[in-house]
Amino acid sequence: MPAVAARLFKQDSVAFNRHRLQIGWYDRFLAWGLDHKIIVVGLAIGMLAGAISLIPIVGTEFIPRSSENQVQIDLELAPGTPLDHTEAVIEGVETRIHEALGSRVRHQFSTANVTANRNFMLAGNQDQAHQATITLLLQSEGPDRLPPETAIRLLEPHLNDLPGSTATFRIRETSLQQTIGIEEAPIAIEIRGPDLTILESLGEQVRMALEQVPELHTIESSARRGHPEVNLRIDRVLAASFGLDLQQIGQRVKERLEGDVVSDFFSVGEDRDIRVAFPKVGMEELINLPIETSSGVKLRLRDVATLEEGIGPTTIQRHNQARIVTVSAYLNDEVTLSQAVARVNRLTEAVLLPAGYQFHVSGAEENRQASFGQLQFALILSIILVYMVMASLFESLVHPFTILLTLPLAGVGVVFAFFLAGVPFSVMALIGMVMLGGIAVNDSIVLVDYINRLRITGVGLREAVIRSTQDRLRPILMTSMTTILALLPLAIGLGEGARLRAPMALAVIGGLVTSTLLTLVVIPVVYELMEGLRKDRR
């Protein structure tokens, strides 16, 4: 580069001085700042305090909210609802969706969550015919463009009064968010304790409390309505006296309900089972099911077992062997994750917990806290490493500290940039701040190094500070402007999924703007102030 520059740029000192006169206003402003150091330092501290006060207003979130312009509608009817009735409800919902959104829905998919075999259900393989899912692909371009949040607000009045069923809405996240495992709700409150009945009651209390927060939607508890079931209770002692074991009885009941595979055939490119089954039976017929022992004794099922109708839980969640019920909620655009969590915590504090039960905030908030902690450690470590490198190169402990003052000044720009843009801090923003920790100090390094070089040649302190800022003003501005302009398209957020990337660029741009402008004033002032203190100590 030096050889190429010598060929391309041949400019005499007169021309250089002529261009430098165009920034004479900066010389006067810098001279004023050097004569009023306390005011300059006080203004810098005031800006830093103002930025800190804005952090709660800006708010935080885990990952910037971005979707694939899809809305998922989960329908739940009464447990035990037959599939035919569920399909009829789906058709009615589809009609209401068309009335509410019209041509703004690009594609629509509907599925009923039904298992392959509806006659015999083992534990963990329950019939879910009373549940259905409708996925809407919304228009993302043109006059019919419809954001998912708006679609949900338009659909809620049409689907909140469904007879005998409830509809919940959720926004389908992007593939990146699904890949890194943040599909869960932004807010999830785990209630932990030993008794499932008490957990379900507490979960309902928390759900009703969250309903009071207007910025939350799709509030639901994992303690769903139980599924109707028939429990087969076998008298083991009596069965053993007849030479029967649990497996024999269970196999006989299974054959009566499910039938048996007797052969298979090849069709449409795959093997299919041929199953011979009996007609469906009721409890009275099932309890009289004939059973033959290995010794040839013929019994009825009622001789060794009883049948009981009941309601069983659809799922039982555990964490570290403790039973839990989770209440989840999604956020509107009007509130950030940190602000919503603060409001939720105030509401849950009003819920009285019995001994042995506790609340735990999980979901995206838990991931945010963990990620923020790791990135904050990375940021502190990068600052320490930068200080160690500069201390060894400058052979001073004071000058690297002066240079690192650029970082708080850069932080001021980051906070103001996010405040003006109305964007909360996220993991992507912290990644940008870690990058900024290495970029923002470059201008200060160039400035302080040139001041030191001039002073070595015998130039006085004040003259060295002024000359260095005059000679290094253009390189500093050009370096910062090229970085800012290169990141500007990313910060504007062009294209699908741009909201995920924009905070990183916004953090770097905001930090560079203030660090560059304030570096040209604050760093020379602090440098002269520190040198004055060192001289007084001597």
C-alpha cells in the first residue's frame, strides 16, 4: 500500500494545508474543550447517565421476533369428540377464516391430530381426535400483505365464540429460530410441586392472572382437560390362582378390541397389514369377555378384573423428578420480553403458594438470561484482552485506560440508536457490541499513538494534542464512515428475516457514531487531563 500510494497520490503541503482549513471550526471547538475540561467530562458523564436510564425503557428480548408469515391455529374440543365432529368444526372455522381474511391468505392446511388406531390405546398413545391444527400462509407482498400479528387480531373476534371448542393462536417462527431451539413461548411459568391436582389449580390461577395483561395473547396451561378412559384393574392374586398373568389377560383384551394381523399385501409401493377385528364393543360386553386358562378352565374377564370409567391426564410433565404445570403466553408488538416478564412477576407474586410449591420462569426468558450472561462475559473478556495488548504496546497503564474510555462513549450511541429505532436489546445486539469493543478503540489508538509520537520529538503537550487531532481527523472520519455505510443496508433490514440481523448492525453503527464524534473531543481532553495529573504527582 505505501508504494501504491506514493505513485497515485502526489500532493504538496500547500494543497494539504488548503484542505485542512476547511475544518477550522473543529480546531476552535477543540481548543474550547481543552480550556474547559470539567464541562466536557461532565457532559460525557451526563450522556452516559442518560443512556443508562434509557435501558429499562428500551427493554430486552432473546431473539428479534421474526416469522415466516405463518399463523398456526390450534383447536381443542371436548375430550372424546369423534373425528367426524372435529372435521365439521374445522370446516366451520375455515369458513370464518375466509370471511375474516379473504384473499390475504395464500395457502391453508388443516389436520386433525388423530392416531392411526382409534380402537385400542396404550399409555402414551392416546386418541387426540378432539384436537386439530390449521396453518395459514399469509400474503407477504403486494396490497394483500398481512403481518401475522394483524391476522391474529382480525381472527380473534371470529373464533373466540366457537361453540364447544377453543382456538389458540401462535406465530410460526423462522427456520433459524426453530433450529436454535426457541420455538417455545416467550413467557413460560413452571409451577413445581408434588400433587398434580394442586398444580392444575395453581396453573389455572396463574392463567387467569395473565389474562389481565392486555399485551399477552394465546395464554394456555399445560394442564389440559383429561381424556376419558376405561381402566382395567386386574386382581393379580386371583388371576394367579387360575394360572393367568397380566400379559395373557392384556393380550386377550387387545385382540378383542384391536383384532389381529393375519397376513399382508403389497399396495402402492408398500406392504399393508390385513387385520381381522371384531365389531366395537361396550363395557358390558367387554367385562364378559371369555378367557381360557392354560389348564382349559373357561372364565369371564369379570372373574379376575374390573372396569372403571374415569378421566386421565393427557400429559404429565416432570423436571428433576418433580411434577410441573407450565403456563405459557405470547407477546404483542407493544411490549418487550423484559417488560412483560416484570409485569408477570408482579402478578404471580399475588398468587399464594402452598409449602413445597414454587414458580420458575422458563421459555425464551430463561434462554435470554443465559445467553446475555455468556455474552456479557465475552464482552468483559474482550475488553481485558484489548487493555493487555495496548498496555504492552504503549508500555503504559494510563494511556490504554484513556483509549478504553471510547467504549462507554460507544455504549451511549448503542442505547440511543435502539431507543430511537424502537428496537429492544437482543442476543444479536450483544454480538454487535462485542464486535464494537474491538472496532471502536481503533480511532482512539490512532489518535493517542500519534500524540505520543509527536511528544517524543519534543512537541509540547497542548500542541501535540491539537496537531494530532488535525492530522488524524480525516482518517478517523473516513474509517468510521466506511464501516457505517457498509452496515447501513443490514441495519435498514431489507428482505425476509432481516429483523434477525438488523440489531447487530444497528449496535455497531450507533456505537461508531458517538465513539467517533466524542473521541475527537473527549479523548484529547482526557489525555491532557491525565497527563496534567501525572505531572502534578511528580
